[in-house]
Amino acid sequence: PTGTVTVVNFVIDGISTQPGQSVKVLGSTTELGSWSVPNAVNLSVTSCAGSVCRWSGSVTMNAGASAEWKAILTGNGVTRWQCGANQKLTVGTDPVFAQTSPQIC
């Protein structure tokens, strides 16, 4: 339906971080930062095993929207991107769960 918004939940696992670093999501839509690192979606740590943590966060997007996205590691003056092809998602009317354990290049 027109005007319907849906929650898109991101869960990123398996990225080793150091103090001062964080994991974010960046993508092709305004809600995902329009590929501009300063506009990336901040994620929060939900659990850790040593320096490897689970990061999660959410945004709302219009139902029917589609986007490409990647996880990025930022901090300490460096931004590193998820390797390989962009992740893709399509938003329906039910909540979307986008989960990945990416390799960071």
C-alpha cells in the first residue's frame, strides 16, 4: 500500500573490531546513506566474543522500495568496505531482516 513504511533490521556478525572502530550499514537509498560514509547507518553492539561482535540497528523504508547495501568498518581514520558484490534487499509490508557475516576488505 502507498505510504506504508516497514522496519528493516540489520544484523552484522563476525567483524573483528578494535577500540575506536564501529560497524555501519551504507547503501543506495537516502535511508541507507546514499553511499556517503558520513551518512551511514550507525549500528550498536548487541553481544561480543572477544573482539568479534554482533552489531545491529534498523531503519524504516517505504514498502515496495529496493536497495543495495554493504557493511563498513569505520574508525581510527580508516573506512573499510565489505568485500564482493553489494547485498540487495526488497522491502515488503512485513519487517525485513538483513543479516550477514561479511568479509571486510
